[in-house]
Amino acid sequence: MKIPEHISYSQFNTYTQCPRNWYLSYIRKAQQVQTWYLPIGTAVHQMVEEHLKGVPRYDGQPPKAEDFFYPLVSAQMEIEPDLPKWMAGGKKDDPCVEGKALRKVKDCFERALDFLDDMDVWEVEYDASGRLPGLSVPVKAFVDIIGEHKKYGPVILDWKTGSKKPSNNFQLETYAALLRSGNGPWSDLNFKGLWAMLDPNASTARPVDLSAVDPAEAGAKYQKAREGMESMRIQAKPANFKCEFCFNNVNCLDSYTMGELPTERAMYYDRSKQDQPPF
């Protein structure tokens, strides 16, 4: 088993929610359940990045959602061609799939342009990777937008295509800690964090005060998770993260209820009993 030589907010968040999910994703590299969330979010990010970088298109027109969304869907269909098996957001009787998912990409991109009207963009997908005090490995991090907002001043902005803002601000705090710890041009700036909520049904998120972010405290949080990873403390925590919403639920031995037999797929991917030490 080889543990990644770096850590990221995504790794940290996955591990703290459910160590088994982290293990299946990053150690076993299990083939996850395909979702409609991923092509929606990725397409919007790519469209915004192309728009801001002024990438020329073959027809001279603005970015088209179809050109970004459909290739991503096609790639996922090579893994799982049965679309009803994909996870989707929205109501059970009206999920955000196919044409509705494409519509959401378009709506989110339009809302992103509205956000950008109030921004002087300095950097797009900025590589803020670096070290934090007390952390044994580097943190890999890419910031969606760094710039100056007309109302809030210098901001670290992260695009969100979901309907609810994150339950905590540690992702933005991580970016602020890395910028503050580095030798880049913004180490002395007092940034605010901004969740750019792009879903038309999402409420506007308030700016996040990042002035009190302590790189050492952020490093300590990451180090605690890293030590758990290195010790292979990979127990499942369904109380923290509902199995039905987990992309690895079909690969996890603990996602099966009492009386059910695990599938061959779960027995293949989930070797946690062999890989974790006795407790």
C-alpha cells in the first residue's frame, strides 16, 4: 500500500468524514459510483477558466456548455453506461439528470459571469501548494479565483455548483493559511473567503472572515488526519457520512445492512480487515 506523498483538502475532508471512504478512494483506488454532480461541476469550472483565460474557440463564439458537458458524460458512460445507476441531486421524482443537468451547467455559468462582473481577477486556478507548520507532508491546493471584489476587497473565491454551502470554512481557511505561509505576492494581504454559490436555487453565501486563520492550527488539523492515514485507521463512520450518498458505497463492506451478503465487488476492493491494524 502506498499512501499519497501529499495531502489535500479533499483528502482531509474525505478522511474526517469516513476513513473507509478515504481508504477506498486513495489507497484501493476503487471504481466509484458515477454521478451527475461531477460532470456538472467540472464543466462549469472548465467554462469559467476558458472564459477568463480568453482561450480562442474554433467558431469565435463564447464557451458552449454542450462542448464541455457531453465529453465528460461520455467518459463516465464508458465506466457505467446505465445512466439510472448514476447518483443525482434534486428531488427523487425530478432528479437533475441529462437535459436538466445540462441546463444547470448553463445556469451556473451565467451566474458565474455575474460574480465575475464584481471581480478584478488576479489568478485563475492558482497553485497554492506548499507547506504548513507542523505538517509532515506538503499540501496540494489550487484556488479557483484570487482577486479583488468591488465590495469585499481581496478575496479567495471557490465555485460551488451545489445548492448548499459547505458545512464549514476549512477549505477557504486552508487556502488562506497556505498563502500566508508562502513567499508569494499575497502573503501580507488580509483576504476574505467567498463561496460563489452558482446553483440558481442556492442562497448567496456571506463572505468568510479569514483574518484570524493561523497556519499552525491548520497544519495541526492536517497532521492529525495524516497520522490516522499513516496508521491505517480506516474504520467506517456511517454516522458521520450517510452511506447512501457515498460514491464508494458499492465498494464498502460496511455499507451492507445486517443479513445482506456483500458483493464480490465489495470483497475485491475492501481489504480493510487485512490492511488495518487490530484495535
